[in-house]
Amino acid sequence: MSGRRRWRALDLGTTFAYVEADASRVYCKQHRVVVAQVPWARHNSCFKIPFEDEVCWMAVNMTRKAVTELMRVTWRTGRDLQASGSTRRSPTATCSRA
Ligand SMILES: [Zn+2]
């Protein structure tokens, strides 16, 4: 995948927000040609890190209905973000906003 990529950011009020940037390719000895890492998003994610952290915190502390309505994501997306958050943190760590 190359060219322009888009990551969902925290909403600006009631407006959906995105960051869009060119996704440059780099060479890695182990994985060959891959899309370069960006500082605002985790590997293979189409969400900015603050968005993921917010959904993760909400999923732990709020009802499923509240998370999906406030963040305007499907429950599957929220569940996936929470799952990816729990695997990248140590077992004793909590969401950064918790
Ligand atoms: Zn690599």
C-alpha cells in the first residue's frame, strides 16, 4: 500500500476529523519494503493514538452503547481497539487516561 493514507482523529465537536498524509515506503532487512511508521498512529491502525486510547478507556469504563454512540464507531471497532490496546500494554498497565 502506498500513496495517501488517512487516520481517524478525535472529533472536532460534532465534525469527524482525519489526518491525511503520504505513506512513504521504506526498506527493512527483515520485512523488505514496508510502509514507513508514522509518529501519530500504531502499526496497521487507521486511527490516531489518542483516538485509540480514548476508545480503550471508554470501553473499560462505560457501556458498549455509550462508547459506540459517543465515538461514532461500531462495537466491533471499539472491541478491536481495546483488544489491540491490551496486547501492547503490560498486564498491569492501564489505558493512559485511566
Ligand atoms: Zn521490519
